[in-house]
Amino acid sequence: MLDRNDPSFWSDLFETVLQGTGETLYTVGISLLFTVIFGLGAGVVLVTTEAGGLLAKPFGSRAWGIIINKVLDLLVNIGRSIPFIILMILLIPFTRLIVGSFIGPTAAIVPLTIAGIPFFARLVEIGIREVPIGLVEAAESLGATRWTILSKVMVAEAVPAIALGLSTTIVGLIGYSAMVGAVGGGGLGDVAFRYGYQRYSPEYMFAVVILLILLVQLFQSLGNFAARRLSHR
Amino acid sequence: MISVDRVSKSYGSGDTAVHALENVSLNIAKGEIFGVVGQSGAGKSTLIRTINSLERPDSGTVTVDGADISRLKGAALRSARHNIGMIFQHFNLLSSRTVQSNVELSLEITGMDRGARRKRVAEILELVGLEGKAAAYPAQLSGGQKQRVGIARALASKPSVLLSDEATSALDPETTRQILDLIRELSRELGLTVMLITHEMDVVKRICDSAAVMSQGRILEQGTVEGLLTTKKSLLGQALFQLGEIPKNGNTIIEITFNGVTADRPVIAQLARTHGIDVGILGAAIETIHGRQTGRTRLELPGQREIVTAAIEDLRNQGLFVEVIGC
């Protein structure tokens, strides 16, 4: 047990928690980057490969559209249905293949990204679905290309919803990152587990909890603020 | 300018198939304002959407400004669409873009450079009466203003055809009138050919040169509005001036259609004076539109058959369109 009367106790705590926060932000930040890139793409493809969608007939055939749509939908569902703690363990060989190790903040990025992509993809899909079909038709009537319709109409109009989805995803990733931390992924979860649990320090535990609450509050508020600013409905 | 030739389109197949269009043909001359009226489900919407190929016909041909749009694809179709503007019932403006930016979208699509776009947008916003609204978002505008943005967006790329899909159906009567007048004005000023669909008869009365009446995927009658009004048993005529049901009391009942020139003549007084008939007015719908009086009056002419027949003959000789609808 840690001695809270030790003169360096509080400065150690401060330093450890600060480092943990840094690691958490790093892990979450990098996985968020990949999540956004792939999740946005997957969300767009999910909507557009549906019957009557912009990419209903990729490579000139509806069959391809159906296949791509169904496979992607299945993947997203699988990704969302495996509890993160199991997904994390399942992915260990894959993580090792990519990062070279399955321990540490960088290794934690892999399962976080894999869990984040389907989550964000669904939110993007929902956001784009909310865009009235009439807007797409208006752009078509102006002679817009599919790419223009996609980028300047569908995604552009869904931006406020996507911003909210983004903050929800960040909150989710912060939660997952604490779970990875507990099994060697570093970050605040690691601090809470090693100091708070294994070394019975309520001070560490408390500090981590407060920081997590602050982080979640911060990102959720940022998301809400961005969505409000971006929406002109 | 627009030619629709034997176009058919159905949805679904077998017994449940819906024939949205059945062998529809029509021609719209350059600079004309052509209205298609009919109840919802008549196929109007499908018809107008074949003009810019948002909907492809199963058979038949749609030609716009010489191009067979029903068969164009890819870049050729997109460039043909630059020549056909379209406005919608629910405006379909991008909520994330300002008025300026919404109109600019049309020019971004045609590939105009930024400087030229700015200039053109300012020009067209002034034309539709939206000066000073460039920085506003659609949510801050009234319905009429939103439709003006729609019109500006549709016309920014200087098309020669404007399609209007129930463009005034979501607006109140006064705003409807303003928007219709704007469309008419722009059509005259820019030599624009306009095809509009509507279920509001007022729209036809107010701006259309020609019209077609649709029901269940077929065109029942078409022609110039003036021509249709002076055609016996014209559906358009009956729909435009609804006078209610016809009483049956043995007296002769006639309807006189006024069309600009004749309306200011004291027809009824003359009838009473010259022929000695106690004319009864059963109904009338007469309106002044763009300085011309248009409308119908339903009169009851009691009395001896010979006198009444002579009176009707006399009215016809004055150049009036008279229909005997009951006797």
C-alpha cells in the first residue's frame, strides 16, 4: 500500500496521473483518426449501396452493390456485438502482427480502432440518412456528379449529426481505452488498475475517475457546441 | 423546345403494376408557360421528372432543346441538365449553406470559377428580389424567400428551360401569387420555357399560356388555355371556374365564357332589354388577371324556346363562347 504521508506521494500521484492522461489522449487520438477515416467511408458506403442509392450499382452491377452492402453491414454488426474486452483479446495476434507487441499505448490503438470504426460508421449512416432525399434530387437536377452529391450534399448536410456522433465515439473510445489500460495498454485505466486497485490507493482511483469524468464532459460539450454551430436548420 | 413523344412508364409488374404514364405526348414551344394539372397520383410528377431524366421512361422519347434526354447518360446527361433548371415544392435548399452558397452550388457544378460565380450570384439574387439576403441561411427565410432562392439556384446557370414541381403548393395564396408573377416575369424577360405541374387551378389561370389535364397517367386534353376555355365540355374550363351543380327546373341554362375583350360589355342587361328575358344569374366566377377579365357566368333563361334560342344565337354572333348546359 502506498503511504500517503510520504513527502513525494502527491507529486508522484500528479505525475503518474498526468502521464496516464497523456497516454490515454494519445491512444484515443490516434485511434480516433483511423476511426474517422474508415468509419466515415464505411458509413457512406452503407447508405449509398442500398437500393436506389448513389452507388447502388458499383462496377455496373446491382449484385455488387448488394454484396458490398450486406458484407459491410454484417461486419459492422459483428464489430458492435462482440464485447470490447473479448474483442481486445481476440485481436492480440493481429495487434502483434501490426505493432509488433500487444502491450503499451501504441498496441492499444489497434483494438480501439477496430471497435471504433463500426460504432462511428453506424452513427455516420444514421446522420446521412437524415438528409432529405429532395436535396440529392435537387443536386441531380443541377447536373451534379455523384462525387459532388456525396461530398457537397449528403456528407456536408450531415456534418452536424456527424459531429455529435464524433463526440459520442470519443466518449466510447475513452471508456474502451481504460479497459485496454487494465490489461497493459497504458493510460488512465492502467493507473487506476495498478495504483488504485493493486496497491489499494483510493487517492489514485479517485484522481483517475475525476479525470475521466472531466475528459468525457469536455469532449461531449465540444461535440454539442460544434453541432450547434454547424447546424443552421 | 420540349417534346414528349408517346412516353410510358410503370412501376412494379404484373397485377400490381402502376401505370404512371401511358402513351403521353405533348409539345411545349419556346418561351411558353405550360401547366400540367391533375389530382395527386395522376402522373404529373413522373411526367415532369422525365423532362430532366430524374425518371427514365419505359418507352417513348423526351427531347429538350434538340437533345434526346431520355437516352443521354453520364457527362452528356449532366451537361444537358445544366440547361434545365428545376424548382420544388419543398424548396430543397441545403440547410448548411447560405443563400449565396446555395445559389453558387449550381455554378460550382458547371465549373465556373470563383470570381465569376460571385458576380453571377449577385446578379441573379437581384433578379429574384433577394438583394441583401446573400448571407442568410435558409432557416432564416420565409417560404416565399426560400422559393426565390430555389428559382435563383435553378436559373443561375442560364438554362433555357425551367421545370416547376408544385413550386407554390407549400405557400400561402399571396406568396403564391408573388412567386407566380416572378416566374412569369422571368420567363418573359429571359425567354425561358416553363413547364409546371400543379393541382392548383389558380396557377393555370394566373400564368399558363397552355395547359394539359392529366388523370391516371393519361393526358385528357391539352391546348392553349384560351382555346381550352372556349372548348365545349372542357375539363379545364369546368375546373377553372367551378360554379357548382346545375339545377333542373326546365329552364334553359347557359354558361358564357368571358375572355378578356368581351367581359366589360353589359351582356346580361342587353339580354334582358333586347330579348325581354328575365335573366337569372345562377353563378359566376370572373377574375381580372394581368388586366384581362376571364371567367364564366351561368345564366338561367326562362321563357319560350324560340326566344331563348334566338337570344343564344345573338350572343354567339357577338363573339361570345356560349355553352348550353341544361334545358
